[in-house]
Amino acid sequence: MNKQIDSLHDTDLEESTWTLSQIFGRVIARVAALVWRWGNDRHTVVAFVGRYSAHVSIMVLAILVGTMGHITLTPISSAEVSQSSSQRAAAEPVTTSTVVSRAGGIYTWQSTSQMYRAVFRQASPHTEIPERVRLGVITYTVQSGDSISSIAAQFGFSPFTIIWSNMEALQGAPWLIQPGLTLSIPPVDGAYHTVMSGETVEYIAEQYQVDASVLYNEWNGIESGVPLLEGMQLIIPGGIGEDIDLDPPSSDPTAPGVTTAATSWGTCGNVSVSGPGAMGWFVWPTGSTAVSGWYFADPRNPGHIGLDYACNLGDPIYAADNGVIVYAGWAAGYGNHVRIEHGNGYQTYYAHFSSIAVACGQPVYQGQLIGYCGSTGWSTGPHLHYEIRLYGVPQNPRLYE
């Protein structure tokens, strides 16, 4: 019985196999017969065309596709139609096809020119984004509780990269950082250097112990043979600057520039000190507005956070306002350094003294002698490096004159 059913099924499939020419021939014959029968019956012809226009369109499309791709018409069984989508989406080559419904079966036009199904990768929620080197320098504002080491750890750099990239701001005394201070963070470990007058690529490379070719990188935009301009800021990957202590120096009465007036050394430790309240304005610490060196945020040196007042070696330097001395001693790049807390959120910094005339913890009054003009620390000649900070944020001293 099963064999008879299979035989009948095969016979039905064979009988249902049409060629495109047979279908088209039957349609043409039927149209011709109807047109001959109805003659000039306009309404009948319009009704006929409206009824069979869709079928005629499909036949015309089949002719066009067949002309270009050698189309044949073959039946597919209902079992094939119900095949799972996952099986049909296999990676073997498939043919372009258009499915046409017809009583007794579903037919597909198959082109002999083959194409491959596109395989799309499923979206993954765990896509890994590779790390890329930053395109340039960014800035970081010091927060309460920060240290040079903790800031460096946030960016995955050596603490010395932060120091060597902020020599003007830190003045070689990284333990003096306070909340509000803005630091430059380069894109790679190394240094960030501000070009001084007359410096060359070869000279800077030698200072930072790297090959000159290192400076011709994607960040600096400099060309071989073209002189450097004063104030240019260069990223030096792998650059090594001066040796800097991360911790403040211990008390040492023999430190350079310290005089008998400096009876203590350091930041007064944990001893609470007090002094007179601020007057609320500042006097010129040198007695003059003359500038010798860098201005605040000088275009030639944007990292400079103070003002370099002109003075001669040994000239007196005065407290800009009432306050108490909270630092008096040696501070690396600042040289002989005095810092005064004024009690109203302001602090003033004085650097490069030849000698200091006050001690840490000592109260001072506006206009009082605190030291003498010098050229200690990072200095190329006698002058006073003077800073005003409000809650640790550097201010332009010119605005307070």
C-alpha cells in the first residue's frame, strides 16, 4: 500500500512539473480565445484585464528573469517548505528564488547563477575595546588627600612622570601640592617640557637622556631642521628628568642658603601655630612692580603659576600681608622658600631667597622682612618667584596689585 501511495505521489509531482513555456503558452491561448469571443465588448475586456493583470505581471517578470538567468520552474514539496529555518540557513551555496503560490503546490524560480547566503555575526555584549594612547595632554585638578603617587597611579604612570611634566607648578617640591592645583598629564610615561629660549631638539633630548628622534613623535608636530620656538611644549616619551625626592627633606641646619634666622626646618610638623589676621590686601613683596622673567601663565611658559619680580641679590623681601609662617626652608626648585598662611583662604609663596629671615611658626605682619633676594633653586639669576594661592588654586598676582 505504501509503495502505491509513493507511486501516486511521484506521479502527481511529475504531472505538476511545468515548464515556463507551457504556462506562458496556455495563458496566451486563453487570452486570445477570450479576446476573439468578446470582440469589442469594452466593459468585458476591462474587467478581464483588471482581474488577470497581476498574473500577467508575474509572467512578464518571469520572462525577463529567465532571459537573464536561464530560469526553470520546479516544484518544491510541502515538506521542504516546512523545513526549519536553521537548516535552510546552512552555509552551502544557494540560488536566488521567488516563490509563487499555486493550487496543488508551491513553485520557485531558481536561477542557474548562484550566490552565497550572508552569514551575520551575532552581537556580543562582551565586546572588548582595545586601549589606545591618548592624543594629547590632559589636565588634572588636585583633590583633597591626593599625593603625587596616588595621582600617578590613577593614570598608570610613574610618579616621576607627573613631576617631570609639572616642573613649574611643583618647583621640585611635590610634597607641597594642595587641592585646586592643576597638573598636566601627558599621554605616555616620560616628561612634558616647555622650550626655553635657544634650546634645540638635541639639547632637550640630552637633558632627558633620550635619542633626539624620540621628540619627532605624533604629539609634538615638529620637523627636523626647523628651529624650536620659545614656549613650545613637547612630550618626551621615556624622558628622564632630575632626581626629585617624593618626601619633604628632614631637618638639616647645614642645608644650602639657610641662615641663623631659620631656627626650624620643615612645615612645622603637627604643631598648631597662629598669627595675626590678614589685612585683606597685598603689598608688593619687593616694593616694586618691576618684573624680571616669567609672568603668570606666560604664553612662553603656560605652566608658570607665579610672577617673577625683579630684584638684586640681597634686596629685602617683605610679607605681602599679615599671617603666620607655615614653611621656611629649602624646597628643591623653589630654593630657599617661605610660605605664609594668611587665615582667609589665601597663602603666599616666596622663592629663590639667598637667605631666610623668619622661622616656621613665626607670626609676621604686612611689610615685615622675611628674607633676601637670591637665585637659589631653579633660577638663572636673582629674582623673586612669588605666588598667591586661594585654597590652593594659583591666582594671577597682577590682579591683586
